[in-house]
Amino acid sequence: MQRKSAGAIVSDMFRTVEDFLDSWKMESNSTLRVFGALSDASLSQSVTSGAYSLDSLAKHITISILKIPEHAGLLTMPAEQPPMDTVAGIVSAYEHNAKQVADAAGKLNSKQLAEEIPVFGRTMRRGQVLAMLIAHQAHHRAQMTVLMRQAGLKVPGVYGPSEADKAAMAAKK
């Protein structure tokens, strides 16, 4: 079933809490691999002046993983985020926020995932909001990998081997 949502189509939703938690674990670990490949010096990398940088994308992901569930009534966004001036700070804040998401989602039941809730000026099922959370994170993570290549960083594989991983495998043959 497709439902129009926030300017895009969210074509799937989580129907069980366990399915979301399994996906969340995989996706948050992928984000941590990408964040872990950053260097403090690379954080300023952007396509053009004034555009998203690796720093602003990493911070946006880290904060939005709480903002989106907050709009769905799953948790309350804290007044302040911990310092994110370095890659280590971003990783620490992301790990903390990702755990909050998992903890909040773990308190839901499958019936609550099917409930229609107002979010972003529309009505969506709570399970769709969780699917949107993962898609939003993956979208910005992909933007980061482009900037990482421009910065000369090794991009880790996320849904399979990266070009660097493929080259390393070929060299072993």
C-alpha cells in the first residue's frame, strides 16, 4: 500500500516492533560505520560553500533520529545535545540517540504501529513514520558517502561492498 507522506511516497511500514528493531540495529550500525570513517579534518568537506558539509549532515542525522520519532509521539527531544565538535563527539551523540530510539520503539506494540497519527501536517501510520526515519537516515548517509569520496576518505560498505572493498577483494585474488 502506498500513502503520500511529507512530499514523498512511503510505500511500506513496519508492522511489528521486532522488524523495526532489527532494521534499526542494522541501519544504525551502518551509520556508525560511515561516521567512523570520517576524520575531524574531513568534517568541513562540502560540494559548494553554504551547502551541506560532512559535519552538518552527520549532525542532522544525529538530531533528526530523535526529531522524527518526537513528531510521532514516541519520545521527547532533549533541550540540548551533547557537544558534536569532533567525529568522536558525533559518534557518541549518535550512539546515545540511536539507543533512545530503540528504547522508545521497544515500548510499542504492533497494534500501535498501525495507528494513524498526525505528523508533518499529514496523517500517517506510526509504522510508516518509523520507515520514514530509516529512509531519511539512509538518504543523508548516501549524501555523506559522496562527500567522503571527494575528501579522499575510504567509504565503508553499507548494503554491500564499497568500491574500496571491491578493489581490496580483487587484490587478494
